[in-house]
Amino acid sequence: MSDNPEKSCSPIEKPEPHGLIVIDKPPGPTSFDCIRFLRLTCNLPRKWKIGHLGTLDPFASGVMVIALGQAVRYSTYAVKSSKEYRARLWLGEETDTLDFTGQVTDTKPIPNNWVDRLPDVAGKFTGKYMQTPPAYSAKQVNGKRSYKAARNGETLDLKPVEVDIFFLEFQGTGENWVDFTTKVSGGTYIRSLGQGIAIELGTLGYLVGLERIASGPFNKNEAIPFTAFETGGPQVLMHHLRPVDQILSHLESITVKNESTGKLKHGKTLHKDDLCDNMPELIEPGKIFRILDLDGNFRALGKIRKDGIIPFKPWLV
């Protein structure tokens, strides 16, 4: 990342992008640093809305999805999308941060048969389980960030949350390390997963490498490196901008007739005659859909009620 990204800002008019940009974060910057970097290199208006769809630890690298403009309104429906990582777990020691940036707080011998136990450990962690967030995390308790409290020597009561490990595969091993790849539900902490794996192996551990290789529908091959923004700024941003409904692809869609699109902006109930599709079963109250027009463009979200579908958060651009 350039020491002075302002020098690479284009003199052209400030862009006003509405959509998504997928970046390849290098190790070092925080998630907020990435947002600040895009603001500067892409010459975004000072008050332009921008936010990330899932924090990535400073020591980690890989895929970050950034929402801009109107797309920020839909971020809560994408933050919980699945993530895929590859990581290296160092065995025999534990740090306070559960990664190599922290201080070693404890050590424990590594059992001789730990490699033989890897298949059983993979099976144990595949599926849903209750995971406690690490002390050094952005979790809030009574309005206080956990990592800030940890730096001050405070201990917050971090409640376990249910996470889902879709797959966990171990690859290369060394005398005191193991590589693994995993796909997890949004909100899963890979540092905590690494800690749990080490404990199941009969020792302690912390991460010495972490890369997010996919976030929702996006993978690392699609991510734009920082150097591209330093060179091309706004032009690179606008060229690679993606439509917002790509982060909503996990939601089913329904198509509205042209004469009924006016209802979307005002939140008026959609009935069977307003749709090109069959009316979804109303036995799932609260279920959320993407509402598309006849050209396949995303127009709003819709929620099932007893009397029909209530549109909300219309796309206003």
C-alpha cells in the first residue's frame, strides 16, 4: 500500500459509485484502512457511503467485499454469507491474540501421534458448534469493543455463538505446524477454530498465516489488488464495480410486472396479479426475496406477509 495514496488520485470528477468492489487485501491494513485507502485513491466524495461486508484481521490477506453508495443499505443481508480460508496453524504454543502478532502466554508439548489424529479432528469440527469469539476481536459487550478491553487488561464476558463449518481439510504438515482449508458460515473466527483444533490434538496453537480465498459468491481470482487502485484510481473502481444483487444471490427471486414496479418505491403490497411468477407459498412468513423487473434488474427486497409480499429497501439509483 502506498505511503501517500493521495498522489495517485485522478484529477477527474469525483465518481459516485453504487455497487460492490471486491479487493485483495494485503497483510497489514485493518478493514477500516482499506476503506480509507479506497476513499483516497478513488477520489470518492467525502460523505459518500462505504462499508465492508465482513472484517478481515490486519495480519490476514485476501478477499474483502466493499459496498458503496446505495449498496451499503443491503450489507446486513450479506455479512453472514459463507467465507472460505486457508491457514497455517503453529502448534505447541498459544498467544493472547491467537495469531503471531500476540505474546506467547502458554506452551504445551505436542503429542507424537498428532498427525494421525487429523482426520478425526476434521470430522469433529465439521458441522455446527458453539464457538467463543477471541478476546482480541471486534465483538461488542455493553458497547465496548473486546479488543480494546483486552489491550487494557480487561476481560469481557464473550458469549459462545453457533457457527457452521461446511468443510475442514488438512493439507501439508511439518514438525510443529499444519495447513488447513475451511469453508465457514459468516461470523466464524478462524483464530478460534485454530485454537480448538490444537486443543483437540492435545496441545496449544495459534495462526501464523491466514488468507480469505472466497467471500460469498466472490473468490480471490476476482479480487482487485491494491496496486491497481494506486495506478488507476477511479477508473479501476468504476470498471470493476459490480451490481448489488450479487451479494444477495443466496435469496430467491421473484419478477414483478412492468405496470406494478411503481408499488416498490412506496412499499405497497404485491399480490398475485403483480407478479410474472407464481405467488410464493405464504406459509413462510418473514421470508425475504429479491424482486426483479422484466429485464432482470434488481429493484427491491420483499418480505412475505399473510396478505402478500411487502417490498422494502428499493434500489433508488
